Amino acid sequence: MATNRIHHAGDFLALDVSDATHPGTDVDSGDPLLINHLPAVALTDEDDDDIATVQIGSGVFELSVDGAVTEVGQPVYITSAGALNRTDTNNLFGFALETKASAAAVIPVKLAAQSDNVPTT
């Protein structure tokens, strides 16, 4: 068995979120985040050392999304301000699991494994 594994699944990690894309000035529990190319949701508030426990790579969260969702499974994107919407000029965050009208509303969102703008080099 590998002796260099440090996390079994790696979905729940305490990470430095000081450079993460998120709404507001501090990361709060429940905030959607983009940590470099990793879509995540904060599970704890950011502490004084800029560390928060986050969930990455899997999970479904109820989050506010702006823009119409006409079919389940449509992509949800995160803006540079940490807001979620349906505009595909932003970074992929996850996938809508309910339909909704164009106004902002809370719906279940499945986290994407990674953002779609990962550099190839």
C-alpha cells in the first residue's frame, strides 16, 4: 500500500483561501469559491491565518445562481467577484440540478471536478 498518501479522498481540505475568488472580503461557511482552478464551497469560516476547510471535487450545495436554467445539468459559472451565474464567459463551477427562471434563486448545484480553463502547460 502507498505510504505517501496524505488524504484518503481529498474532498475535504483545510486550505489557504487568501487568493480564492469568493463573494465578500472574508470567506464564510457556505461561500462558493474558486481556488485557482478548483471549484469549492467553504465548510468553515476563514480563520485569522486565511485557512478554511473547503469541499472540492464533489458534493451538491444549495447556492444562489443568477440566470435562467432551462434544463437540469446545465453548467453554472463563477465570476471574478464570486457570484454564480449561467454566463459561459466565466469559470466553470458546477452543474444545476433544478430548473429556474432568470432571476437569482437558490438551487442545488453539483460541484465540477475542476474549472474548464485549466492551462495545458
